[in-house]
Amino acid sequence: MNWSNLKKWLGMENTESTQGSKQNIKSVIRDIAITLLIAIVVYFGLRTAVQSYRVDGPSMLPNFETGQWVLVNKLVYKLHEPQRGDVIIFRSPHAPDKNLIKRLIGFPGESIELKDGTVYVHKANGDVVSLVEKYIPDPDTRAFVGQTIPQGHYFVLGDNRRVADDSRYGWLVPKEDIFGKAWLSTWPPSDWGLAANRQPGEEVVFNKLSLLSAGAAR
């Protein structure tokens, strides 16, 4: 009698087959558990880093439209400070349970002026620059003169400035209320791509240092 026949006679072959099946089941369960764990970690990791946001209203036309979905980068401002021209998502000053999307224009220590469709930034060092905003095809020509922006706050404007509710109407955005920066447009497909963050050009209107230097030369 050979070994194979002996295992059948002793019933060992069925035992080994059963043990192998149990091991296979344990292996499958282990693989499923590991896969689920990885999926959970990735999901919550992504929720920490990015969040989807649906644009509602015409205030950011033509760069963002109602119904457009964007991914918000929630980590970027933990790595560096916001920049002029960033499109940010933040808690609404009118309804804490609602978020808004606007373009960041003014920083702490600055004041903002609008005249004849151009934005002027009065910087903390005394310089004045005008912003070259090629992303605004239909500027609002109404005049506005703002106060100095306090520390920890930002001045924002909508791109559709003829109708936008923004910092011209007496409110600013506290830094802690900013959720993140618009990063990627995901819907509709025709708008897919990087979000319309545009850093405006700056043209010097008044340079305090140059004026002081000219006065000293006299």
C-alpha cells in the first residue's frame, strides 16, 4: 500500500483538505479586512486634505458658475500663507452653517479702494498699487474706500462685482473661518481642470520710499 492510499484509508486526506479550506477562508477574510482598513484610512485622509464644494449664486461669474463643483485644498494654508488672487472657501458671515466662495484681495494692515473699475491696494508700508485683473471682464465702476484691515482678517471680492456680496458691504473674513483654497473644478465636465486662482499684476501708483529719497536729495 502506497502513502496516498494509506492517507485515504486513515481519512487523513479529508482532514488536510478541510484544514486547507479553513486556511484559505482565513486568508480571504484577512485580505478583506486589510483592504477595508486601507480604504477607511484613505477616505478619512482625503476628507482631512480635500473637500468638495458646490458653487451657488452668480457672484463669481464668469470664472465660477452656479452648480459647478470644486475640490477644496484644506491643507494648503497650513503650509504657507494665503496669496492675493487666491479663491477661498470660508464660513459665511451671515449664516455660520453656510460656506461662501470669493477671491482674496486684501491683507492685514492694508486698505482697499475701488475707482473706475480698478482695485487699489494701500499697503502697510505706505505704497499704493493698482491691480491688473485680466480675469475680470466686466469691472464694477462704483467707488469704494475701505478701512485698514485688522490683523487676522482678509478682504475678499466676488469676480462678478456688479452683483457680488463681498467685503465692500462691511464684513471681512477671519483667518480661522477659511476652510481652504479652490483647487480643482470637477463638474460640469466642460469646466474640468485647475480652479481659476489668478494672481493679479501690480502697478505702482505711489512709492513712499521713492518719495522720501527724492525729498532727501533736495
